[in-house]
Amino acid sequence: MNKARVLVVDDEKAIADMVQIILYKEGIDHVDVCYSCQEAEQKINTGIYSLYILDMMLPDGTGEALSIKVRRRSDAPLFFLTAKTSDADKLVGFMHGADDYITKPFNPLELAARVKVNLKRYLAREQVPQVYEFGHASLDVASAQLIIQGERIALTEKQFHLLHLFCKHPNQVISKEQIYEYVWGYDDFINDNTIMVHISKLREKIEPHPEKPIVITTVRGLGYRLNVVGDRT
Amino acid sequence: MNKARVLVVDDEKAIADMVQIILYKEGIDHVDVCYSCQEAEQKINTGIYSLYILDMMLPDGTGEALSIKVRRRSDAPLFFLTAKTSDADKLVGFMHGADDYITKPFNPLELAARVKVNLKRYLAREQVPQVYEFGHASLDVASAQLIIQGERIALTEKQFHLLHLFCKHPNQVISKEQIYEYVWGYDDFINDNTIMVHISKLREKIEPHPEKPIVITTVRGLGYRLNVVGDRT
DNA sequence: CTTTATCGTTAAGGTTATGTTAAGGTAACC
DNA sequence: GGTTACCTTAACATAACCTTAACGATAAAG
């Protein structure tokens, strides 16, 4: 939700700013506001937004006209803001292009709830399968499998958790205490050696030459490190 | 839109029937109506609906409880009907599971518009396959039958839901908790072993060599996985 | 209303993969 | 060269899993 970007267009500054504040309180940091169609069109053309809130009546155009431009750039959810006086017949037409509509004056909590529902649904759709790349291999988290040259290799539970931990913190030295805490949990004490054995078994699967590890290297006295070249964390 | 099926649950017969008529006028022919949770649960479990409209307060339960059961079977849009007196704080919580909420008394045109918007979006993205293919077999969802080399094999209810869950998330490790939640639900506690027995019986039907499973493989300590690509474990 | 069949669950016994331990070995650092 | 930290192999114990069979509930058939 935090990476979502919302555009609010309303010529009444008080309302536009209020919407911004409401959404900000809901943890949506990027809320852009503008007060005219002209301004709005430029921003719409960037296509970076995950949700649009458009007033129906603007001094230099209509929200409906704007919505058409939005739909050319994006299929993100689109809300209309409308005065309560507008007759209901119109709303059916408006809803054709919109995902929701809010009548003024509106309940801030309702607005927030509707925005969040739509954002969640929209953002969920673009979630990609989580795959970490490192060196010549990659880890498919969903299936708990290693992928090396297209071949899928099974991992045991401990091996998977171990590798998953490394993938979450690439190029970082991870101490045995951290490993122990993440993979085994707080309660039990286990032998140092247990970790080493598991590292060893893991290296058999991911290292081209397990006797000379380059993917997971040991850092004496500190821990282990997963080496990733093109690191995008 | 004509193939859409909508379920309306409200103990006030007048309202439920009115909703049915409104939607009928909009060209939605299949609108099922029921007046209690008990009735509703049976219909929900069929999972055939493309949209749900649930009253919050029912004589034998809450709409929220029903929504949980809906979400186990379907990700179709879900509306809440609520009395206007309900304070707005609650609505935020309710909206977590819902896609929209309507306050009574409601504007028929608004209801129709909201339903159509959500149906359109859902049906457009849906393309829920009626038949899932995996390995040498496939699952026909409509008839709850396995198809192996043209031969149709019956599945029991639990076997079907189990396999359906796997088909929805191919190549993903599914934990016993997830299986339990989807197939059995929150209410009861069941033995781990129950799941194993059902997996076993399912394997008898779909595996070429049940003693050496390749379609549904177990991932020790994590769960089970349906393998749809030609990979071995 | 009784019988039959089906299905889901439980219990028991067997199997195996997996994590751990222990022991001998190797590389790094002073 | 001695000490420390780490690596690897193989054996072992066991938790996790699989299967069979029996039981009880529920629905269908007689």
C-alpha cells in the first residue's frame, strides 16, 4: 500500500486537500493533488498512479472527459466525486467508466475504506511470483525449489529457510546467531555444527564446485554471506 | 453479464426480493435469494456465484461470518447491506473482506450501478478455467470429475476441494494449515492425519504410481505441492 | 422403518526422509 | 607450528509422513 500513488483532482482546494490528508493518515504517502483539468492531464499522462479521484465538475472541463484520458493510460481504479444534488440517472452513466463514486459531503472513513479496498485489489493483481536471483541459480519461494539452468531442485525445509534468509539479505554477513534465530527459533539451543552441516548440504546443491564455494562464502568469526552481483535487494 | 449469478441474503423478504427485481431489470437473470445463514451457507458452498450481497444482521448469524465462508470458496465481489444507523467506524473493518457496502435505504439505480461495475470487472479478469490441466490428467470443475485419458473419474467432496485448491495454486507449496482452512474451515479442529488420508486417497486416483507420487509431492515440514510442469522431486 | 452403501474420520503400525551428533580432517590466523 | 574456527562424512534417532482397516454418521434404497 505504501508504494501506491494516488491522484486527486478537485477545484475546491479545501476538499482536495482534505482527501490528501485522509489518505495520508491511512499510510498512503504519495497523494498528488491538482485543481484543474489542464494540470490533471499532464499528471494523468505519466500513468504512474494506482488510483484516481476526480471531481465531476471542474472549471475547465468535466471529470468524465478526464476519465477517458485516464483509461487510455491505465486501468487503475477511478473514483468520481459528485455533488449530492446530481440526479441518480446520471450516475449510472458515470459508473460505466468508474470503479466507485462518492457524493459530497462524504464520510472520511468511508472514503478511506473504499480507497483501500480498491487499491488492495488493484495492487494484488500485479504481484509477481517471488523469485530471488543469485549467481547462476535462483530460488522460487512459492514452490520452495531451487532453479538452476531451468532444472528444478528440491530443498528440505531447513535448507529452504536457510537460503530464504540469505536471499532476503544479499551481500550481507549473517551471523550464526541470526541464522539460528530465523531458522530454528528462540527456544532451543543447538550446536554450532548443526548450522555448518546444513550450510554444507546447501552448498552441495547451489555451488558449482562445493569444495570451493563462491555463492555462499564464509566470513571467519562473523558468519556467512550470499554473494549477488546485480543486487537489487 | 448474462451468465453472471448473484446471491442475495437478507432476512427482510421485501428487501431481498426488491434487490432481485432491480438486478433482473438490469439483465441479470440468475439472482438467487435466501433469508437465513443456514440457507446461505449451502448456496455459498457451491461456489457458482459471481457476486454476493449479504445483509450484516441475520437472525441466525452475521454477514461477516458468511463473508468468511464466501472467501474460502471464491474471490468474487462481495457487498454488505447495512442499516444506516451503524456507525462509520465499523464499516472500515467490514470493508476488509468486502468490495462494497450499501446502506439501507438505498437508491436502486446506485445499487444496480455498483453491481454492474463490480461484475464487469470480475468477469473480465476472471477467466476461471473450467478445466485445469496438470500432468497427464485434468480436473473438470463444473462436474467435479477427474479426466484421465478421456476417462471420467468421480471425486468425493473433500477430494474435489482439495484438488481444486491445488489447481488454483499450481507449483506452490501449500501448508497443512492452508489446506485445513480452505477445505474444512475455521470452526473445527481436525487431525493432521485426516489431511494425509485424503491426500492418500486422492493420489490413488490421480497418480500413475501412487506409491511414488509425482503429481502431488510432499515437501516435508512445509506441505504439499501440485507439479504441473515436467519436474521431478 | 430397516437395510445398504458411501464417505469422512480416527487409530495403529509401518516407512522414510531429515536433522542432529560425533569424529576426523582442513584451511586460516597468530 | 599451534591454536582456532570451520568443513565433511557417515551413523543414528526421530519426527513427519503413508497406508490399511475399522468405525460412525449420513443419505439412499428397499
